[in-house]
Amino acid sequence: MSTSALRDLSLAHSLFAKGKYPAAEQLLQSILRQDPNCVVGHVLMGMVFSRTGHQTKAEAFFESALQLEPDQFEALVMLALALKERGELDRATALARKAIDCNPGDAAGYNALGLCLYAAREFAAAAEALTTAVELEPRSAQGLHNLGLVFRALDMGKEALDAFKAAQQLAPQDVANYVELFQQLKWMSNYREGIPVLEEGVRIHPNSVLLAEALASAYGSVDEADKAEALFRQTFAKQATCVQSFSEWLFDQGRFDQAVKVLEESLRSHPAQGYPYYGLAEAKRFESEGKSLTEAVRKVYDDPALNIKDHMFLEYALARDAERLGDFKTAMECYVRANASAVRVYGIEGVFDPEGSLAGVDLRSGLYPADQIERLKSHGLPTARPIFIVGMIRSGTTLLDQIVSAHPAVCSVGERQFWRMAAASIEGSWLRKGHRPDDLVPTAKAYLNELAPDSEGNERFVDKMPLNFLYLGLIHCALPDAKILHIRRSPLDTCLSIFTTHLGPGPHFAYDRDNIVAFYRCYQRAMGYWRSVLPPDRFLELNYEELVNDRETVIRGIVEFLGLPWDVACLHHESNVRAVPTPSRWQARQPVYSTSVERWKRYEPWLGPLAELKEG
């Protein structure tokens, strides 16, 4: 290659690095006209098209580079990443492995392989590849960011947090690093630690609506209401489509009329959205701006600006309106489409493993035979402060939480992930090496310390993470004096409610009726075992239907079981002013009602796989 051609290539690289893509493309076209076999020119042109969103053209240039030089490392890596984005995971993975064979000392090959394996949900193998990438290039913020994503998928909370922290410190100019670090802290219910991170991010990136919105949500989660509202209103003024977090926070606060005003204002400026229509349906506002909700949704449904997430929310809104009108067949059809979209939006197809989940329940139960529980709990921390509410999601846990935390001696700390992470660490070790009673007190103390800022000044607190039913053996052994409330609801009403509720990226089983039934069977098996080994003075089971139909008798029994003096406030949970950050936020602020009892009968002809639960 001539000196002039090398100089032109160097200039093209410089233009690309500075983000001057049109100039880089123009120069590369000239280079390739003069030398069609310039491999580096093909690769760089592919990178230009990749950055400017022309993926088909980008792939064509990477392919042509590999035809000229089959072992060209950058082309192998870039084509692997491009094919990953298109879902061609087998070939993408093969190309990434070939890149590593060609240059095993370059982190880019391992990074590409890790991302391909992550997309294929081979998380353990992805973690291995990305760990190697970080070892080869320890100061790669992108590598650490990717490793954090994989650790999160593996439920390795601390490791994910450490990776995101390192990525953010290495690349404070990257907004995504702040966002993922906060998301990890949020997942670990540690909003307070996330606030300084986001505040720094907003200082560095004052025009980032994404960071400002996340910081507003964080303020709202730690009862900094004034700061939260001021920042939400600032972001909403800048971008009226940033409405979901703001309206949800208003809903959580019980400020439904104000949330509706925000949703309607957003739609006036941008009618082609999905979430605002869903939000209006959740607030029971089925008419807006002189139109029925269904009429308004149908008007924008085919707008090309809408994406799959918009359509998911529109289907949920249509379903709610159809249900209101008594058209349960149409409602179920809309719910089926909404759930199918949710699987795609949250990338959870094939993630839930019914057989593995059932085996996990049996494995965990096997760790806690009755005699072992008696031995272990003598090593636990004697405190009655925590009250645990468990059960299937959508079984009445939020209602029960509102009732119990209405007592003046009790506060709610919401749904905490602590025991899920503790069980993953401790029980995994116990399965390999045998029980270590010395693990219990430090774990209990760590739990109390984590919740101290949110429970300070209260005699008792409620942790209402429903899925803690999986970890009751560890919980009871670590905190043997803690009281556990298990609320049960009709299997069909519970599972239909799961299928007809948008739960975000939450439980992976929730958007498929077969998976919901399978997980419900896991729940039944787990609770059947805990029922047989937990002492009745620590473990109380309640029926949702009995709570609804004989409210005062049941609530008095709960208060007595908890060892609390009777307080009439528990009969008026709807007056509880605390935030309710769950999909039950509307119901939890109403008096106890019975309209959701036997709701399944209205959908009986269209239950599909859920009908299996008729037998209980």
C-alpha cells in the first residue's frame, strides 16, 4: 500500500474516531475505488455504517473483508456483534470463537463471545468469557459493564454491583453506567446508596432526562417527596413522553387525580404512545378528552411510530376496558397479545424452567428437615421486630401489608430482595459443604442493618416480599422469633390475576399461562413443606376470601398472633398514607371489597391452561 493510501486510511480512522462519519465514509469510498481489495478499508467502512444505523450495509462490508482475509480479527468481531443483534446467535458465536483463536490475547474477542452467549442465555459461559475479557483489559469500562449484566442475570448481586461501580468510575462520561449501577442498587432495594451516584451523574450530564428521571424515582423511593416531585416535573417539562415513572410515583402516593392529569397532558402533546393509555385504564379512567379509552387507543394503534412496548401497553388498556364492559372474550384476547409482547419486550422467552424450579424447591426443602431446623434456629438472632408476609404474587400480600402496617407500632419496608441473595450464597455453600450455624447471626444482623434507615423509630416492621416463601427455612433459622404471615387465595383467581397484570421485567413465569401453573405447583409444594415444619406460634396462614368476607374477625386474629395491642386503625387500611409501589396500588387504597373473589368464573371459557387449577 502506498504512503498516500496509508495516510488516507489513517485520516479515515481519525474521522471515524471523532464521530465525523459522513466525511469518513466519503474518504473510504475513494480509498476502495482505488483499491477494492483494501481489507482495512472494508472493515472501517462497515464500522461507519454500523455507527450510522445501516446494519445491512455494515454486515456486507464485514463479509467482504472476511472474503479477502478470512482471519481478519476486527471483521470477525464486528460481524459477530452485528449478527448477534439480528438474532443469528449460532453463527455469531462461531465467529467470536474464531476471533479468539486468531488473537487470544485481545479482549475484544472474549467480549464479543460473552455478549453472544449472554444473548443466548448461556449466562455461566458468558460470565467466563467476559471475566477473561476484563482480565485482559482491566480498565475496560465496557467490559465491566457487560460483566455486570451477566452477573445480574446469574443473581450474583454483589458481583454485579461491583462491576457496575467499576464501570461507572472508569467511564463517568457514559450515562448507561450510572443507570445500570442505579438499577442494580434498586434491585437490591438499596435506593439510598444509589442517590449520590445519580446526583453525580446529573451534575456531569445535566441534560440527560434519563438520569434525572432515575434520580427523581430514587428520591421518591426514600420519601424525599419534594425533591422527587420537583425533578419529575422538570423532566416532564423537557420531555412530555417521560411520563411513566412520574405517573407511577403519583399513583404510589395515592394522588390518582394528579397522575391522570399528567397522563392526559402527555397524550395531548404526543398521542402516539402506549403507556399513558394503560395508566389511565389502571386509574379506572375509561374516558379521556371526550373519547372512550378504546376509541382513543384504536385511533393510534396502527401509528408506525409505535413500538412493541407501546403495543403491549395498548393491549393491556384495551383488555381493561373490555373487562369493564363485560366483554371477557375480547379482554382475554387482548391479555394474550399483551403477554406475548411482554415476553419479547423483557427478553424472557424460554428463561423459566418449570422442572428446574420444582427441583430447586425440593432441594431447598431437603436442607431443612424438622430436626435440623430445631438445631439451627438455636443459633439465630432472637428478635421479633421483623414480620414477613409471603404467598404467591397477586394473592393479597399488598392488602395484608397495608392492614398490618396501619398499626401505629408497625411500618412497612416494602418488598426486599435480601433473602433471595442471602439464600443463593448461604444455601449454595451449605449444599456443598454442610450447614454452618455461624452463618445465621451475621446474616440476620446484615438484614436488620440494611433495613434500619427505613424502619427506624418503629417497634416492628413488615417485609412483604411474596416470593420469600421460597426461603422460609433460612429466614426462620436466622430470625427464629420473627412472625410469618402466609396469605392464600383461590388458585384460579391468583393465577388469572398474574396473567392479567403487567409486572414489568419481574417474575419470568408471569406472562405464560403454562408457566404460571407450573410455578403455582412449586409454590404449593414449598408451602406444603413449610406448613409441616414451622411452629404454629411463628407461622400463621390466612385465606384472602375469609379476610374479605369476615374482615374484623380475621384482622383481630392477625393482630393477636403478632402480639400487638389491638388498634382500630387496622380496620381502616385505606387510610394508610404510605406509598404503595406495587400493581395493587389502586386496590390497596380502597376499603376491603369482594369483587375480585371468583373473578375467574367470568373468564371460564377462555382460561386455557389455567383451567387445570380448577381442581386446586
